[in-house]
Amino acid sequence: MAALQTIRSKGAFLLIIIGIGLFAFIAEEFVRSIQTTTNESRQVAGSVAGNKITSQEFQQMLEEYKEALKFLRGNENFNEYENAQAEDFVWQSYVNNQLITEECDKLGLNVTDKELQDVLIIGQHPMLQQTPFVNKQKFDVNLLKNFLTEYDKMQSGKSEVPQEYIEQYTRIFKYWKFVEKTLRENILQQKYQMLLASCILSNPVEAKMNYEATAKSADIQLAVFPLRNVNDNLIKVTDEDIKAKYAESKEKYHQYMESREIGFAAITVEASEQDKANLHEEMNKYFSKLESSDDLTSTVRSSNSQVTYNGIWITKNALPGDIQNKVDSMSPGSMKGPYYEITDNTENIIRLVGKIQAPDSIECQMIQVGGATAEEAHTRADSIYKAISAGAPFDSIAKKYNQNATKQWIVSNQYESAPTSDENNTKMLNTLNTMSTGELKNITFDQGNIIVKVTDRKAMTTKYNVAVIKRPVTFSKETYSKAYTNFSRYVANSTTPEELQKNASKYGLTFQQGMEVYSNGHFVASIPNTKEALRWIYNEDTKEGGISPVYECGENNTLLVVTLNKIHKKGYLPIEDVKTFVENEVKQDKKAEYLMKQYANIKSLEEAAQKGASIDSLNGVTFNSNTYISAAAANDPILNGSIADKKAGQWVGPVKGSVAVYFYKVLNVHENKAMKYNESEQMNIVRSQHLRNLQTFSNDLYINGNVKDKRYLFF
């Protein structure tokens, strides 16, 4: 139990650990070669460097990862966005693992059992520090060995592990195996990175240049002619200009993933005023029912409330945030509502049954007492209760009845999030919450008894018995039907994308153009539950100019229609697809040329000001600095580069920047005398800078890996 709690308490950090080294988790169990049969090819969810992965294999990987997250989070549920995040994480981890493993195989890199054992013995790896096997803030390999020995005994039936702990031991074991595999792959990754790092060198020339780029700075006065001030009528852009610029900057338009340009119209159906009035009237009726009810559980359940009621004393944290803010100010027996809550668009009723001071954590011992009949169990429980009350040791009595009376902690958050609780469970928990330390009770149930002794209590807090009816303000069937009919007519009367755009306003809609959708996406236009629309967009039968069916998506409250405008294949985007962007670049170049020609003979700041330039001052400019230029309303690295090698008193210009044309006078050049040149130190700095740029190598691996992502077909 303690080990499990240790893991849960550090769940957030462990999620980061998962991110560091999921490679082993992904690779060792699930990456298999796939036969190139026709049937299997239809089930391919993706491939890396020619190695295919089926949808079934990927699904298994995904489920294993989500199970690990559930264990760490203590939460069994995932919303759509969390599912999407998990899917992307597993996919990216799979891709990275494939790419790195392939490189390591070529290089003969691997992780031996001895290397892994050495890491365990040293016990300093961050992953190990976040396991249950930590003693005095240090990973203790002996604790791990003892646990594994005990687990093996449990598996063979030779262990005395209590029945109620078997599942927890199993989960801890599975988690350790996950950590072990992750650790092994993390070590391999580190070895690969260290090998790459050993290839990165620096030299004295680089070191000197880096020193001067930092140690030398300049103060300047600056004249700025922003490109945005040049009217488009003053320049002329030809097709030849655009073609030349495209050829010059073609790499900017290299697309490593296939995409689709779409247009779409969507509407989210909302409750009408009549819908709101009807709900409020219904909530008034439930207010009366809740006020007079003796069976709050049934009343709340019949209301279809988003908040369950079990009659259990709970902490405030178990309630929705808006309810938490209300119960503190309420007195026991009072009610509030019905009222509208804007934060979650709900109507609410609250009945506060009571408040007590109770422990958040309770340590207790239990003896379960059964019998051939309920009466026999009650009689036996009475005898046990009297014996312990008279001084008989609790442990001895428990052993007599073949039970392990191990002390166990019950924490509020272990039961507060449960969607339901039967009558017996509620009775048990409420009894524990009101018992004092050392108190013994005989709790009677329909089929038996439990003798319970509270041995410790911690973290006294306010607990509430509160019934909440929370209902979303949503549309009726009639309102949705009306919206669907209107949207369907809009689509039916628009046979082309152009007509969809033209007719949108007639139906109270907006049609949006030019959205780029990628195959690794999960949502169309950020709308949930649009997988079917995404599959239509990427279906090989869907042609440019096509119009999709009407999709019911979102939280069952959104209608969507999509048009496929352009198919952008992987590779260089055609010039016609990026013409607007290239043309803008050409315009910027031509505007700069115009300004440089117009003001080429300017020799002073005063003259520049007379010509309409904005005057600015910049102090302490270095080659490495990222200086904001107020007059240009931007940072311009080109200007920093121009200043770096200039001398005091020098007049410079015109300088073609990215957003303006500049003229400037160097007022002073400073050298940081306190910053002494140390060649070895500067070489290390340069090398560190190069190491940070190794990310580009990872990108190259990805590009050369011929990664194909077809998850959209299945997930």
C-alpha cells in the first residue's frame, strides 16, 4: 500500500519520466515485422523506414500507455483531447524509437544486462528516484530485490501477501517492468546522444568570434524607413520576379507531410429561450422534491444530475469548483437554487445536509465476520466485539478467524470520486469518518458484520454531506431538428464550394476558407469528434472541389460541412499554391530596393529625418543580442549583423533589413574589460551551442526516415 501511495504521490513527475524514455515501452513488446499481404496492407496505420505497424499493434501500444497513465493519475477516464494527446505521444515515441534503433543497429550500439545492473546499483538515475524502492532519498536496489522475491513467492502461492494487496503488488510489478524497459531504452538513447556529441568540435577561430560577438557592443543612432510605408503602387511585380524568388527560396516551401486545404461551415446548436425556460421550470419541481425527500440518493439519480450523491461525508475537493464556492457559506439544512452557473452553463440546486470535522486519512484494522446465515454472523460478531473490548488482542482474534488484520490507510480521494456507492459501503465509510482514534465498532450489514478499529487519524478537515442537482442548459430535440433542417437545406441548395460560400449568409451561417489540415490531425477546425470528416478529407476518392456530407459532431451539438479545395502532396509546394506568399516576399524586396535607391545619398541623421525617417537610439547592441527597434516595431537580426564589425564614428547605410531600410551612425564601441578572453572556455561555449543544434540532426533522421502516418484511417 505504501509503495502504491508513493507512486501516486509523484504521478506528475512520473509523466515527465514517461516522456523521457517511452522508447522501451513502445519497442520491445510491440514492434513486429508485418507480412505484406493485401489484407494486412489495408490495416497499416503507418510506417517508418519501410517498417510497417498495423492498426491493431498501434491500438495495443496506445492501450498499454493509457493503462500506465491511469495507474499514475488514479483516473480511469480520458476525454477526447486527452486521448488525442496520448495517441500523438505514442506515435511520436514509436517513430523516434524506430529511427534511433535503426541508427544504433548500424553502429552496433546496445545496452547489456550488466550496464543496466550497474545503473541500478548506483541508483542515481532520475527514473529510479521516482519508484517505490527509495530509502533515505536514494534508490535502494535491495528493496527492489526483496519486492521481486516476494512477488515471485506470491505468484507461486508461497507468499503470505494479504488477498487485498495482491492486485496492488501486481500493478507495482507491472509498473517496475515498465520502468525497467524504459530505463534500458533511455540508456541506449543516452549512448547514442553521447556518440553524436563526441563528433561535435569547436576551434579557436570560432571561439574568438564568439567572444567578440558577446564582449563587443555598440551604441548607435538610427534612421528607419519602414517597408510598410511604401505604397504598392510604387513597385511592379512580374511573374518572372515571382518565379525567380520561388527558385531562390524554394526550400521554405518544402512540405514533409501531406496536407489538404479545406473550406467549411459549421454551427453549434444552442438552447433556445423556450428550452431554458422549460429546464428552469423542471428544476423548480426538483427543488421541492429535494427539499422534502427522505431518499436523497434516489431523488438526485432521478433528476439526471451530473453530480452523483451517495450520502457519504466528502471533502470540498470532491465537488465541482462552482459548488465548492457555495457550500462554505451555507448552513446545515439549507438549500440554494435553482440558479444558473455561467462557468459551465448549468442550472443548479444544492441541499447541504450537514458539516462535520473529520480526518482526510484514517488508519484502521478490520475483521470480516460471516456465517451460514446473517443471524449466525451477527451472533459471532457480537462475541468477537465483546472479546476485543475486554482486552483480547485484535491481531490474535483476527488470526483465529484466518484473517490478516494489517493496518491500512483509507484516504478520502480513494472513494470520493466513485460514481456509485451501495448502502453497505456508505454505512462503512460514514462510520469510519465519525470514529475516534482507538475506538472499536461492530458494524452490522445485511449479510454479515465488520469489526473495525481506528488506529490513527490524520489531516482533520471539513467534510460535507451535500446533495447537488446539476443539469446542463442544452437544446431540445425540436431545437436541434430545426437547426439540422436549416443546415441541410443550405448544403442541398449549394452544389459547389463557391455556392456554399455565397449562400452561407442566407442561412445565418459563415463559410471559412483556406484552412490547412494534416494527416496527423485529430480535429477539423478544432471541433471535437470530427474523425469521419477527416477520413473524408483524406479519402483517395475525394477530389478537389468535392463537398462532404453533413456531419453531426462536436459534443453531439455541432453540424459541419467541408469542401476539399487543394491537395498538397509531400514535397515542394507548387508555385501556384504559394504564389501569394512569394509575391509578398518580392514586394518586400522591391520596396527595400526602392527605398535604397531613393535615399542612397543620405549622409546624416538630420537629412534622413527630413526625408521622413524615424530616428531611434540603440545602446549596447551586440552580434548576439536580440534588439527591439521601436521605429520598425520589430526585431531585425540583419541590423545586428551589420553593426557588429563597425567602428566608432562610422556612418553606415543604406542597410536592407527584413522590415526596414536603415541608416545609422556608430557613437561608441565598447569592449567588456571584465570579460577576459579564455580560449578553452570559449571553445566549450561554442561546442555547447553546437550541441543544442543537434535537434536539426533529429529532423534529418525524420525526413530521411520516410515516415508515413495513416492513423486517420483508424483512430
